[in-house]
Amino acid sequence: MEAQKIVEAMMAKDEFSKWLGIEVLSVKSGYAKIQMTVRNEMCNGFGIAHGGISFSLADSAFAFASNSRGRHAVSTEVSISHLAAINTGDILIAESKEINVGNRIAVYSITITNQKDELVAHFKGNVFRKSQEWE
Amino acid sequence: MEAQKIVEAMMAKDEFSKWLGIEVLSVKSGYAKIQMTVRNEMCNGFGIAHGGISFSLADSAFAFASNSRGRHAVSTEVSISHLAAINTGDILIAESKEINVGNRIAVYSITITNQKDELVAHFKGNVFRKSQEWE
Amino acid sequence: MEAQKIVEAMMAKDEFSKWLGIEVLSVKSGYAKIQMTVRNEMCNGFGIAHGGISFSLADSAFAFASNSRGRHAVSTEVSISHLAAINTGDILIAESKEINVGNRIAVYSITITNQKDELVAHFKGNVFRKSQEWE
Amino acid sequence: MEAQKIVEAMMAKDEFSKWLGIEVLSVKSGYAKIQMTVRNEMCNGFGIAHGGISFSLADSAFAFASNSRGRHAVSTEVSISHLAAINTGDILIAESKEINVGNRIAVYSITITNQKDELVAHFKGNVFRKSQEWE
């Protein structure tokens, strides 16, 4: 299955990405760019976006990019650097690129920027690539 | 302010933790144990919990534990190991403990177990400890 | 091959662990405890142990513990938290324990303590477990 | 003190970077590029470079880049992805770039490539920036 179709199939059943309001902007093999807008119900006790929100956005971009290669890819170990506060109304764009793709393990770098083009988070993720293909 | 009161104040305004259905089970200075149940709207295109869900639960436990020491604590760098799939209906418990507390940086280890007491995720987080106190 | 024998075979050819002066204190399947003493030639421009020294000690403990299970294990993604300065003459002990062992991926937690039993570093590592066995 | 002078001062006292055979290729504020050649005594029981070697090289590049900004910078939390095996005789180049520089925390991305320009490791590091300046 081609990259675009795989991500459409994933997104169609991805209830949490829908709740986040994620829109897919661009996909190609090993790459994804997606967007969402932060709502009040995504904030924490400090009145800023909960750390899980930027993580979840990056994680969706990561899943789309790594699966778009054609084989099922499962996240194993991931890290995120929180670089700036994110507020209600902010428009976030996550862009996922490949650092390296091996036979079994692949590593991705995901940046999150806001509507002012400021880098607000940086995410690095490892997937285990199964033999099973998207079909 | 004492640990219990700080977490109550945080939770009262934490809209995303409420959406997740988080219940605070136990809090003391530098420690938090919380629980939630996975709902269908938290799942991804594979029909299992989105990686952002276990992360968010752990991140709330981490925030509660690190702030309960009395000073405002802000997450900087965090990693998570996904160890087993999480399904709709699973009851997850996150327990956050201190690895080390320095003057400016503190490090926490958070485990997530399910209703069968299986370890499903392991989270490690760094906070920057501000001078500002909870009051 | 049994755990003890695997680590002996690894250590016999591990020139860098020898340079570090590593002594193996205890090994069992999935576990290793090793020790070294910090020398002046291991220090950096601040006059304290280079970050690579505590990392390398933990990495050896991690390799011994993960390979001692019987299958070849290769490090993929690792993180380290530096918690306290390490000085010339310090005696460091690294203890590696399993967080989780899956069929292909396993995760280990390694602590480093000094001669005062202070925690000076915390390391978390992922290995990919090959099919190939130690023999 | 300017970037070049700071790194010269650090390198002059950095006994472990000398043992590694590190040469500084290029430095500017927030940036460092350094090189080393892998020797047999840097290898592990698999006959390839010990994981601590690529880590140590990246860690030196990270220290040089983060301190070259003028304030003392101390590594706190770091991760490394091992992407390809490194052999005796390989010439490794580590290049450290800024992801983000805040007042107290800064984050760097370090790539390690070999003489064939293959990416063999990727390192991400956080420093705590002290008030103390290099002088």
C-alpha cells in the first residue's frame, strides 16, 4: 500500500488523533507533517497545554511517518524535550523525518512548531519494524 | 503548602487530566500514585491505546510528584519505554518515585501497570525546579 | 552457555572494559554488578570524570546483563542522567537490572553509586535481541 | 571569553578527550565539530567499538558546543541511538548543533558519521547553564 493510503487507513480508525483535531498536511514514504489547534480541555493545572498534548501530536506524526514505509511499525522507546510553553489557541505543526531506517529498528526526529514558527518541542522516537505489511 | 493540597490545587484546574479520568490514589512529598481507565476514544489506528495516553498518565503522576515537594517544577526532558499493548477497558496505575532531587534538577521514575499488575510502560522524567513556591 | 561463562567470554575480549579497570562482581541471568576506580586520565576539562566514563561503565554492565540471558543483544537506544560529579579515586559500582524482556526488545535500568553509596548516575537502555545464541 | 578560547582551555585539561585522540576541527558559539580514530583498545567483546566510545566522542562535542556560549554548562540528561557498528580504524566525526537555548536549559543534537559519511550514531543532550562564566 502506498504512503498516503496507509496514513488515511490509520487516521480513519485513530479515535484519539481525531479527538486531538489532527489534520494531515503532507505524507510521503518515511515522512509526515500534521497540524492541530490547542483547546482549553487540553490544558493542565498551570493553564498551559499538558505535556501529553505535544507528545501525542508528535507521536501521531511519528506513527504515520514510520508506518508509511509499508511495514507495521511499533513505537518502543521515545524521548521528548519540552522547549517552550504551549497555550490554548496555539496552532501546532509536527513534522516527522527519518534519522535512520534499519531492517528491524528505525529512528525518527519530530519537531513541533507553533503559529509563530517557534520550536516548542523536539521528539526522538524508535520503532520496531514488524514483518507484517500494510495491505 | 503540603503535598496533598498542592496536588488538589493542580488537579482542580487540570482539564486534560480530568478528560483522562484520572483519580489520585495517594500523594506524599515527592511521590504520587494515580489511576485511570482506558476508553475507546483514547485508541489509535491499531485499535490499542494511543502512545500519548500512557505518556499523559505518567506525565500527570510525574507533575504531581515533582510539584508536591513545594516548589514549581517544570518538565524538561522525558523518555518513555512502551512495553506492552494497552486496550480499551484496561485500568492503568501510574506510580511516580524520585530517583534524585537536586537544587535545580530532579529526576523521577514512573511505572505504569495494568489491572493484571503487568508493567506496560516505564517513564523517566527530568524537571527544572523553579524558586517559586506553591502557596 | 550459562550467564557467568558468557560474561567471562565477553570480558576476555573487551579491551575497553579492561582499560577502564572493570571488575565483574556478580552475574546471573539478566543481571550484572561491576566495579571500577576512576583515574586521572578519565577526567575532563572541569577536573571531574568525563561523562563518557560513567556511561561506559553502565554500558558494560548493561551489555553483560542483557547478553547473559543467552542470546546476542545489541544496544539500540540508551539514556543517562548525570546526578552528581565523579572525581579521581572514586570507586564506582554499576548494577544492571531488567525492567522488561520481550522477544525482540529488552529494557534495563542501571544505577551507578560511589564508595559513599551515593547515586551518581542512572542509565536506561534498550537492546535488540538477535536470534543468535552464545555458544 | 570567545568560543575558540574556551574550547582550547577545556581541551588543554581534558585528559580523557586526549586519550581518545580527539582533534577539534571547528568551533563557534554553540557549535563544535571534532574528530577521532578508533583504536583496538576501544573495542568490546564483539570486536567493535564499545558503546562508550561513540558516546564519549559525542559528549565531548556536546560539552564544547554548550560551553562555547560563554557560561559553564553541565550535562544533565542525554540519550544516544546506536545506528551502525563502528570498527577499529574508523574515523569518526561528531558535529554538535543547538536545538534550543533557554536561560537555564539548552538542548543539543550531535551526529556521528564515519569516513564513508555514514551516520553511525545520533546523540541528544540537555545541559544546565550555570551563571558562572568562562574567563
